[in-house]
Amino acid sequence: MHPKALLDACAELVKLVLRFDHPADQIVSRYFRDNRSLGPRERATLAETVFTVLRKKLLFDHLSPSGSGPKERRMAILGFHGPRDFLKSALSETEKKWLDQCDSIRTEDLLERHRHNLPEWLVQPLKDQLGGEFWALADSLNQPAPLDLRVNTLNDKRPEIQKELKAAGIPSSLTPYSPWGLRLDTKPALTKVDAFARGAIEVQDEGSQLLALLLDAKRGEMVVDFCAGAGGKTLAIGASMRNTGRLYAFDTSAHRLDALKPRLARSKLSNVHPAAIAHERDDRIKRLAGKIDRVLVDAPCSGLGTLRRNPDLKWRQTPQSVEEMTVKQAAILQSAARLLKSGGRLVYATCSVLPQENEQIALAFTEANKDFTPLPAGQVLSELKVQDADRLCSGGDNGADFLRLWPHRQATDGFFAALWVKN
């Protein structure tokens, strides 16, 4: 595609995304469906340009008024993903001079808000938790996330899959914490890779893999993934159960569960039973009360731990929406806990970095449910032979600690998990 046409397409897509009326990834996917003539490189340029604009929106909002032309074009120029000479071939002389001026601005001369590119309501809670590490986190959130894969250990072994991918021109490294993970340096078209087609690998962040590992589901058990969604953790749990027992994948969205079906077929798992429920008090839940060995509650949350992948969330979420989310999280956790039999394990998890969605929910549950004893996440991970397990956790009350993953520390998405055992 000619540079000018590609820049025009970027500007068009930026305009659509900045309306914030739908998630950015949905808008990008719809744009690609409506423009099927776009090649892989053009799609990559469009997607990365849009996500760069979203990551650095406050900075680009600050710089764009000094330029000319429609705002979405100026934002697309600032965020353009590709060689500068290619971009400049699509610009007027005035635009080239303006871009050079923008490029010459030193980061240290910018205001804080133009450096961290976070909404003000989110800044202080992160500074309170991280102190001097705040800027390392802010920098990491403004970078694209790596692509992590989980090897389906039901039929394959990680070293062999790594060799197979390397032979296909896809180098990878072992994830440092998850025993199932591979991290790619590139983002290849995995659907064309044989290992993907036969279900040997799935795309899954290393942090998400650790949540499934924490559940430590055993052969022959009755297990529930309470908020299964598209089933990434469900598939990891099913494989760890060696395709035995019974694994229920519950979700209130039948649409999300539909996305699990092709993944489940590839995985060769037969112990997974997806089921849409109306709400957390559904009759299906009542019938299983007191019968389940392990329950994972990967609760609906703000998603603010995934800003490297979903940068639009920081502009679409509000303190009010987070507050509403915490009410839902507490209710879901309480209902899911009723499923456990004596000696059963409960795991509550989010991909949020906010204490009110994480530690506060966990501590309130412990206080209100004396028939549940907190389990130290660090101890559980150590028993599972996870490297540097204590560094992945933060302290809590009652002698327990929580899994706490941060993009700038572990190169995963931001994750939280708390564990209990039913007395």
C-alpha cells in the first residue's frame, strides 16, 4: 500500500478507536474484516499505530495541537508504527518539520502526566503501592506486551515444542516461572503453524498460566472454573488434570464460551464441560454446592493489569466503574465458595493492579468466612517448584500472602491471586 494511503487508513482507524464506544481490539478486528484486502504488514502497522496512540494519548494530545490537518491524522503521525522515512514520504513539508520538532522533545522536559500517560485517578494508587518503582511500571505499560504461549502438556513437552517452533523459524525462550510457557520475540501468524493447529500450543500470558498452576487440580477431581470466559485457564487446568475427572467451565456469557469450543476441540480434552449460567446463584451452582474439590474464580475486573495489551481500558474505566466491579467481585467469590467440599481449594484472581479489587476483596472474604483458611501463595508456588516463588508474592494478614505480578518486575500482565482451603 502507498504510504499516503496507509497513513490515511491509520488516521481513519484512530478516529474510530478514540470514540471509546467499543473495546479497541473489537474495533480493529471489525476494521480488518471490512477491509480484507489489507496484507499482514499493513494490518500490523494499523494495529500497532492505534495501540501506540492509546498508550501515549496524553502526550499526543499535548503535541497534536501544534500540527495541522485533522486531529486523527496528527495522532496517527505521532504514533505511526514503521520507518520514519516511509512515514515522511506521506507527509507535507509542514508536517515533516512539525514531526521533527516533536521528535526533538526530551522525555525529561515533559510534565509527569505526559510521561506516564495514565489517568490521574489511577496514578496515586499505583504510587502508593510501588513508590519509586512507579516510573518503571509506567514505562512498561507504554510498551507492547510479549507473546507468551502455553504448551499443552497433555500430549506434548515444552522442549520438543520449542525445537519444533525454532525449526519453523519461530525462536522462543522458556518462561522463567510457568513450567508450561514459551515467550516469543516476534508475533508470527500462529494459525498457520502446525503446533497451533493440532492443539499443542495456546496463546496465554505467563501470569495467567500461573493462576491455573496455583489451583493445582489433580487427576480425577471435580473442578470448577467459575468465570471461564474464552477458556484459556480452563484448558490449562484440564491438561493438568491429565484429561480425567470433571471440569466445569461456567460463565454468564454464552458468547464468550462459544470462543472456547474450537480451542477445546484442538486441545483433545474430553473432561471439560462448558455451561452458560444466568448469574452466580444459578440452579446449576446450587446443585453442585459442597461437591467440588477446587474452584478458580478469575473474577470480572477492571483489567488494568493488561494495559500493555488493552491500553484503551485506562481511558474507558473510571473510579465509579471500579467501585461497581468490587461489589460484583465480592458476590461472585461468596457464591463460588459454596461449591467447595471440606479440604477443597479456592482461588480468587484478577488481572487488576488495584488493591480494592484484590487484597481488600480477599481480606474481607477471610474475615466473613471463618470456615475458610488462607493459604500462602508463596508456599504453594514453592511446593510446585516455581522459581523465586517468594518474589512473586506480597504479604497479607493471618500469615498468608498473595500472588502479585507486575509487568515491570516479571514481564507478565498485572495479576493477583489469593487462596483458601475449606475447613
